[in-house]
Amino acid sequence: MMSTAAATTTHTIEARISLEDETRCQQILALWMAALNRYDATAMDALMRFPHVRLSAGKVTVYDTPGNNPMDLFDRLRQQEGWHHSAWNETKLVHSSSTKAHYEVRYTRYREDGSIIGIYDSLYVFTALDGDWRIQCRSSFGP
């Protein structure tokens, strides 16, 4: 008698992101934070791959094209929390292939006086098309 149980296959990542590409992703993260702190949606768009997915606060948001990155979150943070800027605490490559990289990141939101609003963990997913790395997806525990 033949078993009806499905065969299981473990898929492992054998290819790794190159050191050059890892450096590029780290540069993109630095540029991202600088653009965010300048309140520069256009510069942020230049670092994103579209469609771009954001998972946060129990919602999935898809930005189909550049120019749809709403900055109203930062307006609310400024008004309600006194947000002034954010900074990376940690950016760590946790999984990668030659065309995709998962970065575990932690950032802090600050007020102008340097007091902390909150510290948040996120996962940023980068993808490469023809060697061009960009942020494709963000999953955040922050608002």
C-alpha cells in the first residue's frame, strides 16, 4: 500500500549576498534614514522597489508606484509625540540569496531634546534586479 503522506522538502539558502551587495544594502539603509529625517518622500521613493509592501499596525499597505508614500505618519508623530528624528540602533543581515536580503533592524524615535519616544524592531526585505538593490518590503512593530 502506498502512503498518502506528502513528501517534505527542506529548502535552504545556498547562495549568499556578496560583500559588495551587503555594503550597498547598508548604504541604502543609511540613505533611507537620512531621507526620512529630512522628511524627503522623493528620496525615500528612490530607495524603494515598487510595488512596495508595508506591514504595520495590523495593516498591509501596498504602494504601487512612486509618489504614494504618505508622510502623514510623521505629521502625526510630530504633533502627538514631538518626533524630531529617528536613528538606527542595529541593522543586521539575517538571510540572503544573490537577489534577496532580509535585514533585521532596530531604530529609535527621538524628540528634539534627545528624549526617546520608542524603540522599534522591523524586517526590511531588499531585492535586486539587474544588480540594482532596493527596499521591497518593510514589516514593522512601530506605528
